[in-house]
Amino acid sequence: MIVQEILTARSDPQEELDAILAKCCEMILDGQEQDSEFYGMVGACVVCPGGELIYGINYEAEDGTRVHAERAALERCNNVVPECIVVTTLSPCNRPMDERSGESCEDLLAEYGIKHVYCGYKDPTQDRDDSIETHNTKLKELCKKLADTFLKENFDDGKVKGKSRPGRVKRAGASCKGSVTSLRAKAKRASGERAKMYHWCANMKGGKKNEDILDEKWTKKYKSSIDCSHPKGFSQRAHCQGRKKK
């Protein structure tokens, strides 16, 4: 069914969109089986006016950032027009994210003039948006379950991670599975936010506090040069938190 038919159909157009949404969920599960570190937990599809369906899934870019599903799908489209509909398992992001490749998905869609977005689950960590959430209870539960793998805490100890963003490890494409040694090895092979998260996981498993991590690599001169009123990045924030405790 083409876009105009979906928007004007007398029958429930959400049935058509839910079928596409289900396919996106299937893609996510397939991606996890193929490579759970490269592929993420959000899938999307661009429904073109001519009826063409272009799918995409969150994946890791060469620089270690994450290409969100909406961008991944749009990158594969030859003719993106404002009349397109974007179907996504998780509503488009609209807040700053260090580990995201490019601007927010909401801004990206605005650049193309796309206004129609249908999602499986509204992201509670983002600002409100105009996307329409599915009424299919089971489909929504599945999309929420997939999203919760990185929206919720990354550890099972129930501790709140202070001011850090929920799911940072998962969104960075890292995982805390494995021994401390294996996590250190993965950190050396990775870069950017992903490397930091592997180091963080290793330190958590090794029983180190965040502020103690920095003593391994940073010189006294560098540490004294850090402006804790405006710390830059995860490591500097951890260092500044350690200063306050001392």
C-alpha cells in the first residue's frame, strides 16, 4: 500500500504500519544473532510514496559512534521526499548524544521535511515528539522490551548511575559481558565512546571507583589542568567527581 493510501485508507491504516513495524523487530533480532556488538536494538523503515520499503538498523560507524536506525534507512533511499512515512521501533531521538553519529533523528527528519512518523514505543528519555505510537499491545511490548535493553540500567545490581545517561554502554556498542582481561582487550581494539565504556565495565568488575581509573594514565600536569566547572567527556567528569569526594 502506497503512502497516500495508508494516510487516507478507510480501513485501519495501522495494520499496514504494524506489519512493517513487526518486520523491523525481526530485523533487530536477526542482527543480534549475526553481530550483537555491530548491530543495535532499533530498526526503522522509510515508506516511499511509490510503495517501496527501505529498511535500516542501528549500527556502529567506523569512528565508534552509532548510526541510528532512521538515518541508516534514509541513507539507503534514492529519493527521499516529504511525503515519506518513517516507521521505527523507537520514537526518534531529539536530545544531545555524544555517541550518536550526526544530528538528532528528529532534526534529520525535519531536514527532509518528513512529518509522518509511526513508532512502536515512545522513548521516555527524550523530549515529547509528534510521532504516533502503535495501538497493538503485543507489538508495543516487544518494541519496549528491545529498547529497554539500553534504556534501562546496564547492570543488574539496581544501582542508579548518578547523572550518566541510561543505557550508555549499550548505545556505545559495548557490552559488560566477559572477564576484566577480555574487556581491557576489547577497549584497546575499540575507540571513542565505545573504548571508554569497555574500560568502565572492566573497572566496575574489577572493583575500582571511577576516580581511581584516571591515575593509571593521566599525568599530574594534565589532571591539574582540568577545569571541573566545565569538565569535558566521561573521564573528566569522573575525575571531577573524585575531587569532590576527597
